Amino acid sequence: MPVGDRGRLAAHVAGQLAYRAVQLVALLLAVSTLLFLLLRLSADPAVVLAGEGASPAQVRTVAHAYGLDQPLWRQYATFLGDALRLRFGDSPVHHVAALDLVLQRLPATLALAGAAMALNVVVAVALGVWLGFRPERAARRAAFVLVLAGQGVPAFVVGLVLIQVFAVTLRLLPSIGADRPASLVLPAVTLAWFLAPRVARVTAASVDAAMREAWVRTARAMGATSRELLWRHVLPNSLLGTLALLGVQFAFLLSGSLVIESLFAWPGLGQLLVDSVRTVDFPVVEAAVFVIAVLVFGASALVDVLLPAVDPRLRSRGA
């Protein structure tokens, strides 16, 4: 890479990091404020902490001990101060620090998201390139129809079918828990099945559009083989949209795979968040949402930094 391009890339990355740092602060402030208000509208924290069957006197004692009898603005200021110090209190259900419990579940979610994304990239990108390179062929048209049909199938339906076939009927794979590596297969395949059609469609459309460009005809006229044309010319100019979509999907896996984690009893953040909302476990909900917001923001920022490295045209336009 020429020195000038390296300088523009470094300046772009530095600017993006500074801009994203300001965005992160604003995002966490907005998420914390919304979460604080919604949790207090859904139930009285003092009643939840005191437990079922607590007398009014016991509820008042708990409220005083945790500062819940203070005005709402003072509770909010205390909450923000604790959040800045990453202190979310102890879970009244699990009787451990809420943030520690969330961080214990985080590796399981990252493992599931990583496995699903790996399958998604390998299968969907290869399928998209195959569909878009010569889309006029009948077999590829039929495959594209199947991709469109697969995009309309909900992920939980795919998961239930996989459980019935591979766990119940064939008894080849476990369907719940994460006690062995094989437990990762079914939930990862379910998520990848749900994500892959969109990636395949975007990749196919990008490859098809690139194949219609004038420079492709020029490269062919100069004697470039189909393999050289694909790997050296078409793919580098076609993966920008795919990379952006993969970043969005990875953020979704970190924040939105609640149903799949619950379906397969996967001990990750999704299942923990669902259980905590059901039991009104305020500290765990606050810590989980805070960590998920940081992870999603980090994934989005990483994609924004990587895109100019993939396509220098974005650096030259200052995008």
C-alpha cells in the first residue's frame, strides 16, 4: 500500500474511533436511561427484592436499604454513577453479582455466534458467488428460488425440525445444554440457516452486478480466465455489501438470538436475559443489556473500520 494510502487509512481509522467513542457514550446514556425507566414502570424493585409474601414493613425496609425510597431523580443519578463504575448490584435470584453472572454467560454466546457466523460465511458466500457468477443457467435459477424460500422460514421452525430429525429420530446430536462440543452443532446450524439466505442473495446480486461492468469485458478481452476474473477482479469489488451485512448479522447474534438459546437451553446471554425478565431480576437485566449494547456497538464500529480497508474508494471519498 502506498504511503499516502496508508496515511489516509490511518486518519480515517482514527477519526472513526473518536467519532464512535462519542457515539458509544451517547448510546450507553440513552440505553441506561430507557432501561431505568422501563424497569421501574414494570414493577416495584423493592417488592421484587423483598420477595414474595413480604409484609409492607419488610418492603419499606428493603426500599430504604437500597435507596428506593429516594426521589426518582436521585435514584437515577445513583444508577448512572453505579453504571459508570460497572456496579449493577447483586441478583436477588442467583445471589451473585449481576455483572459477574453476565460475564460468565458471555463465552457461551460468543461461541455460538462465532460458530454460526463461520458456517454462514463459508456456505452463504460460496453459494452467493456460485449464483451470481453465471445466473442465467437453469440450475442456478432453481437454487435461487430455494434460497428465497429458505429466507421465509422462521429460525425456530428450522430448530424444531433439526431437533426432531437429528436428536429425537436419529439420536445423533444433543438438543439441549452445552456440556459437550456436539451440543453446539444444532443451534449453530439453526442460526446459520436463518442468516445464510440473506448473505447469499446480497453476494449473488453484487457478483452479478460486477460481472456486467465494462472492466469485466475488458479483462476477458485481454485473456483473463474465469478463475482469474472471479478471484482477482470480481470478488474484491463485490464483497463490500456482504461484509456490511455480516457485521449487522453478527450484532444480531449477540443481541437477538434469544429464541434459539431458549429453544436449545443454551446457557448464554439470551437465555439469561429471558429468564431475568421473567423473574423481574432487575440487576441482571441492567447488566445484560449494558454488555449487549457495548458488544453490538463494538461489532458495528469494527465493520465501519474494516470497510475502507477492503475498498479504498471509501477512504478517498472520506466515507
